[in-house]
Amino acid sequence: MTAESSTTTSDAAITSWTSQRELEDVLKIMAAAEVPCGRVYTAADIAADPHYKAREMIQQHQLSDGNAIELPGIVPKLSATPGQTRWVGPRLGEHSQEVLASLGIDAASFEGLRARGIV
């Protein structure tokens, strides 16, 4: 048996076993057997998790139009230099002319593209 087929067989066995149980039951059984494991979080799981909120891993920021947006916090959290989000990024199309100019598109051509709704 090759390492690859062994992994495939193991994956199939794990999938078969876990798919017959609720996640919380799997985690309890694995913890009782001292097997390191954990759930894989979806974005919704992360947003709802109180630990993520307590660690400020979801941070609220304000867009240039005044709307609020939640963004991921900085990982890892360092005590002396914890990191921060300094800006939320450019507005859609804010740098289009600059980028296209770097590709040789002059201002008149850019305005033509804009007039036709291309940029």
C-alpha cells in the first residue's frame, strides 16, 4: 500500500465516522481520547464567536462613504506591537487611471474608456 492510498483510506474512514455524528459529539469524543482536533470555522462562525470578539479579531471600521464594515484584526496579537489596520483600502476604481497609465494608457485614452463604461 502506498502512502497516498493509505491517506485516501484514512480520509475515507474519518469522513465516514465523522459524517455520522454531530460536530460537538465528535469534538467531545476526540477530547476524551486526547486527540488534538478542532472545528474548521466558517466566516459566520468567526463573526459569532465570543473569543474572536474578545480578542478584537473582528474590528469595525468606517468606509469613506460613512458605511461601517467589519474586517479581520491583526494576527498574531503581540503585546508590545499589537498591530492595527491603518486604512480599509481604496475606493473602487480609485487608482484605475494611475494603473492604466503605468501600462501606457494616456489621459485622453483613459477618458475614452471611462466614457464607454469600460473603467
